[in-house]
Amino acid sequence: MTNATETHTEPSPSSELLEEVHESAKVGQNAAADALRTFRETVNETVPEALQPLRTKLVDAAIDLADKLVTAQYQFNRNLIRSADRALGSSPDESK
């Protein structure tokens, strides 16, 4: 008979942080998408259809802005995780 041992490992602080940041990024992306949807609806309701080129330009600019904001958030999260990983990796507990 083989003796099987179950190993339960606790998630590391860096993996927990990674999961939290990932969730935060998803929330940010959803918020940006909702804001764009609301903006587009507002533009469509307030700007006459005869001014379609203006409507398109406004919505395109808002999409560009949201894209840049989400990209900046993603870059910030990557830098945060990288810094936290370095800090947690060099903790005194792990060097024993």
C-alpha cells in the first residue's frame, strides 16, 4: 500500500496580491465600459442626428480616453505587483 499525503499550501502573499490587483483591474475595465456606454447614450440624446460627424468624433475621443486610462491602470498594476513581489521575495522570513 502506498501512503499518500495531502499537501495543503497556503497562498503566498504575492499571489493573493496578484488576485486582488487582477480583480481591481476587471472592476476598472467594467467601470470604463459603463462610463463609455453612458457617455455615448448622452451624446446620442443631446446632439442632433444631423451632426453625426460631431457625435462620432466625441464618442471616438471618449473611447480613446478610456483606453488610455485602462492602459495606465494596467501598467500601474503591473508595476505594483513587480514591486510587491520584490519586497516580499526579499523578506527576512524567506531567507531562512
